Amino acid sequence: MDWGRQWGQGSFYRRNFRPALDRAELGDVWFHDLRHTWASMLLADGVEPYKVSRWMGHTSITTTNTIYSHLDPSDHSVETARMQAYLSVSSAPGSSSSISTPSGVTVTPASA
């Protein structure tokens, strides 16, 4: 690759990006997918959304949060565990005991 001259998006994709994907056996991946993955992984790893927003070139942190932060499944892990514990306890006949979730939260279902 000649770094001394300007290159076009089409030729970069055809000559460099596509062959790299083939060597890595990644299938159909668009270059923009890398941007999306990078931002999502940064947020999932706990990088401050403000920093990710600036690095992505967004004018508003709301854009970053709206597009990327919903991809981390741990966003709702405590709530999911609470609901699963509630459902498993409340569906057991005659059961009204408390359950501890994996995150250490104790859940006691309300009596029906």
C-alpha cells in the first residue's frame, strides 16, 4: 500500500479490506461494522460514554448512547435475574421463600 498517495474507498475495500476478511475467514463484514463493533466494545468495557462519543465524532452523547449502548446484554442483567428468580419462586406451589440472584440481590416475591 502506498501511503504517499490518496486512495479511494472502493479500491481500498477491493484490494485490502476484502482480502483481509477472506484470510481471517470473517465472511461479509462492512468497514462500518468495525466502527460499530469498536464503539460497542468500548462501552461494554466500561469506557465513559462521553469519551466514546468524542472519539466517534458525535456532536451529542445521546447519539452514542442511542446507537451503541443497547448492545451490551449486561445492561439488564440484574433486572433479568430478579425477574427469573421471581418467576421461579412464584411459580413453585406453596413457595414464598426469598431467592438470591447471581449479583447478590435478594428477591422475595409478593404474595398473590
